[in-house]
Amino acid sequence: MAATIPQIDSEVQKQYAQFVANFFKSAFDARNAGKKLVWMAYYLPSELCYALDAVPFYPEIWGGVCARQGIVLKYLEAAESFGYPRELCSATKSAAGMALSGEAPPPDAVLSTQPVCDGGMKVHELVAVRYKCPHFFIDVPYTKDKNGIEYLTGELEGALKFLTESFGTELSEARLKKVVELSKRAEELHLEVNELRKKKPSPLLSLELFGQYFFPCSFLGGTQAAIDFYAMVAEVAKRRIKEGNVLEEKYRLLWAPLVPQSFLSILQWLELEYKAKVVMEMVGYAPKIEMDAAKPLESLARKTLEARFPSLGNGPGVLNLDRYREIVKDYDIDAVIYFAHWGCRTICSAVKMVKDLLREEFDVPMLVLDGDIFDPRNNPVEQARARVEEFFEMLE
Amino acid sequence: MMLVAGIDIGSLTAKALILEDSKIRAYAIIPTGVDSEGTSKKVMNSALERAELSLEDLEYVVSTGYGRVIVPFANKNITEISCHAKGAVFLFPSVRTILDMGGQDCKAIRCDASGKVQNFAMNDKCAAGTGRFFEIIAETMELPLEELGGLSLEAMSAAKISSACVVFAKSEVLALLRKGVDKKNILAGINEAVALRVFALLNRVGIEKDFAITGGIAKNVGVVRKVEEKVGLKALIAEEPQIVGALGAALFAKEALEQV
């Protein structure tokens, strides 16, 4: 049974829900609108599509939306009936299930990459085979130095060439630059929102964006919609601060690395029961990215390498520890809740490393919650609540 | 005279304990039924009867355990981790590490001299090393539950049990039985597998002297022996290890009353 999602009377949440709905509607409507649709691994920049007036579709993210609506099981069962094991990541399986069941908008091309996991990489191959459509693999390095940026810039150039050839279109440099300019502005506004979240008490609620403050930048990067959205969130946050209309907080939490669909009810309960507010999520962190519309692909390479999915497997896990350090310091974090998604080796294997770092360098305690990111059959919400209670009793 | 009570509604058994000042006046243990609220009344009435008291005589009641929120007469509820630490330190003031082996889960707890929890870890995703696990093993081997520990100590050698997962362990046990392996050796192997698993759990919180085991599994001498071997410390065990959580709850009740 799908977890009950608490409703809060929030302009941010309402607009976010509409924003996400519009995003996926455009994917389902793409063919009728005469636009090309690209299934993309969720590590890859949406700007590649918007530069070509194509529509990106991120199947694992759609899986998350379906999980929230309580309808993801049909995709998981389709994948399992095909032969995917029950233990495999439900995000990967949801994408496979969409392709296998045919209940998703058919792609005109597929872009895949190796981060964040092998399963995610392979499932896009399946999609390409299933739909008999062209597929391009973008090799993303894990180094953010000059070599890494140059290498990825070349890869992105190759991806654009692949898409233009597949679609029989030409790339407009002016449009690409415009898209990157819009993307840069959205990044700046996301940074502004996150600066506001540093305030005490933090003006935004844990649940308002379902912990997905990254969504507009990641999946609508390069659109005016992302800019408008972050501008609206910043305005709401500023207004709340000005009016003193901010929920009291006793504990400032970091939620890492992903917020599961099944635990959304816990976010609001944490605020009400313990005055514990999630003031940052690992995926909600806004990195400072050097972007220059005059160097559009290099800018997108920089953005991709500053991915919002630390601890999720691009290179050695130790590379992600600096982000934990930054967040704990910048947001004055009191405690960390770490969701160990059962199907993910990288998330689970990073637990000790992150926990030790937090304890040794900051004396910040970390609670580990086990569960599945999407699968309603593996949603131990009550067990998670019990552990949260134990944890806060210990803190108090 | 201060009369308070702690009630621990666990997944398999419910415990109620009445404290008179700092002395245990009476306690009761009954199986947890499907009706947790009814169970809570039944177990408390049983303890009250033994103490020759009525519910009205109790000045404060703290509930704990999985069913703690549904105890209608509790003034407050507190999680079982806090209560086990509190109870264990009351019984053994030198204890800093506690292994609670309950009906449905295992918890490794680190605490300070006052019994306040410093760190904890719980078994995840499975029932290995819990009361339910041993119930299933007893059923599979057609042995009385309370005899498992003693029999395992008579083993000549420990059979190899590769998994402490209930489902896989049951399959392995059946396969060993079919091969004619002595039940005592199988039990020793099971205890070895469980001990390895809980040792890893204890290491996650860090083991510090002294060390106590609470919960129903502490009555299984075979498991206790294997855990002691792994930990390298003698385990302190209460005369009735199942009531440590309820005792901790009662101590919290006493503290609450003293603060008023």
C-alpha cells in the first residue's frame, strides 16, 4: 500500500507538484507535439535536449513520481516477470518495467552514462533495444580537473552530434548558448534559495519539495520554467523571513543521500514531533558552478561533474566527503539521517565512511534507515519511525 | 512510599514491573496477543495482583516496547533502547554495553554511567538472532524452545551453518537433519552463526566493559556462551533478563515523579 503523503498548505509544494506534472506531461505529449523524445540517464544534463527543442524523459525520476502516486508496482512487476531480480534497485527496475510494459512515452533516442551505477547504465541499453532506437553512451569521468572537463566537453559534443544526426536536424549555436544562459540563471537562483535555507530557523519546510530541491535545475536546466520556479521559492522564503512566519526548529537535519517516497510522512512528523527540520538534502545541495554561455558545452560539462548525486557513485566514495563537510558546516547541521536504499551498493557501502566522518570531525550523530527507494513491498515505515524515536530520545 | 510501574509490550511477550521506591515489588510476563491493549491490561493486572495493589495505587506508569503507544493507562512512553540501557545500568552499574536480544530484533546499545544511550545499532532486514528465529529453529528440530541452549552445550562440534537468515537457516537445518547430523551439533552451529552476527552489531557501537545481555535470548545459555567467546567478556545477565526493559521504564517513571 502506498504511504500516505501528508498535505501541507504550501504555495511552494502546490507549484512544485504542478511543475513536475507539466514536465512529465510534455514527455507524454512529445510525439503529438511533433517533438523528439530522449530517454536520459538522470545524471545527464537536460540542456542537451532543450538546445535541440527535444524533450528529455528521465525514466527513473518518472518511477519516483509513480511511487509517490502508488502506481510504480506495475513497472517493478513487469521487470521482475522479465527476469530482473527482486533485490535489484527499484529505480533501475522501474525504468526497465516502463520499457517492457510499453507504458511510457516511446523514445526517439537514448542517452546513457555510467554514473550512478551499472544497473542504470545497462537499463538504458535495454530501452534502446526494446524500442529499436539509436543509443549514445556518454562517458563521464569522475575528476573535476581540467582534463576531466575537457574530456566530458568532448563527450557532450559527441552526444549533440549523435542527436542531430539521429533527428536529421542542425544545432543552433545561438540556441545552445541561450539554453546555457538560462541554465546558469537557474543555478544562481538555486544557490540563492539554499542561502536562505541556511537562516535560523530555516524558512522552508522539509516536505515542501519532497526533498527534491534539485529537480528544476537537474531536469529543466536550460528552461525559463526552472528560473521562474526558483525565483518563486526564493520569494516565498524571503516573505516568510520578513513576516516571521517560519516554523520553529530545534534540530537542523541533513537528509542523505536520497529521500525515499515511502518516508515522506516521516519528514513532516519530524518537524512536528521533534522540531527537527531537514534544512538540506545531499541532492538538494546547490554547487557553485562556473558557467559561461560563451563556452556552452564546457559549462554543461562543469555542471554535470558537479552532480547533485554525491554518494551515488561517480568515482571513489571518498570524493563525496567534502560535500558532507561543507553542508554540515554551512548549514550548522545537528544530525544526519541517512537512507540506505537496499538495492544500491554504493549508498549502502558508504554508510560507515560517512558516519565515521561525521562523528570524528563534527561529533554529529547519524541515523541509518533501511528501506527501498520506490518499492512499496519493502517499505518499513513503522520500523523507521521506531528508529527515529530511538535516535531523538538519544539526542534529547 | 513511591509506587510506579513500567510496562514493556514486546513483539512476543509483554512484561509489567512494579517498583516500590527503588525495589522491585512484583512483575509479570505473558505472551503478547493480537490485542495489544488487552494484553497491556492483562499483564499489568497480573503484576498488580502479585504486588497486592490496584492500578489506582500506581503514581506513574511508563510504557515501552513495540506496543508502547497503545497502553491506555501509561503516563508516558519511552523507546525500548533507552529503557533497556536504564534497566541494565540499574542492575549492573558498571555496564556500558548492552546486547538486547528480543523477540523480533536485536539491539546493540552503548550507554554512560547514568544509563543514558550514547549509541545504538539494530539488526536490519531480518530476524536473525531473535526470539522468533529460535522459535522457528525449535519447531523445525521438534525440540522444546527452552532446551535449545543446554543441548547445544553438549555438542561435540559445531555444524557449519552459513546463514543466520531465518529462511536460509531453516533450509540448512533441514538439510543437515536429513544427513543425520546430531541435533546438538546443529544447535551449536546455529549459535555460532548468531553470535557472529550480533558480534558485528556490537562492533558497530563499540564494545566497552562491562557487557550485559538482556531479552529472552539471554536465557539461552548456548547463545550466551558463543557471544561471550566472540566478545571476549563475561556477560552480565539479570536473574530475569526479559524484564530489564520494563524495569528501565519503571525507573523512568520514578524519575518523572521525582521531577514533579
